[in-house]
Amino acid sequence: MFGVSITEFVDNPGTPPPGIERDLWQRISERDRVLGTAILEDLTSISDQEKEVYLDMWKQGFFKAIAKMRIEEANNKLST
């Protein structure tokens, strides 16, 4: 689906982006590994039609989380 092996997708944290400390990157990567594994398990056990709905719901949740982070960042800037 993503053009990489499943193992690479869920087990390899890669190199931290600039400005992110390695230990923080490891913690974030562990959460991603757990989430990625759960998503892949779900996707292998449901029909194609259900997969579309599942992925749409996941994307909506992802975009809501990003919006929430941006609102919190803006509020923090306003309060300082």
C-alpha cells in the first residue's frame, strides 16, 4: 500500500528530523509502530468496502488531531 515492506513501515523509526532529539523520536516512533500494527491488522481482517470507510475515518481523526495541535500552539503563543 505504501511502497515499503510492512516491517519497514512499522519497525524502522528512521532518522529524526532536524530539531527532534533522538529519545523523543524513539518514543514517537514506538507509538507509531503500535498504531501502524493495529491499523494493518484491522485492514487485513475487513472487506474492501469497510477498508475505505476505515481509512476515511482514520484520515478525519488525523486531520482533527493536527487542527487541535495548531489551535493549542496558537493559544500558547497568545498566552506568552
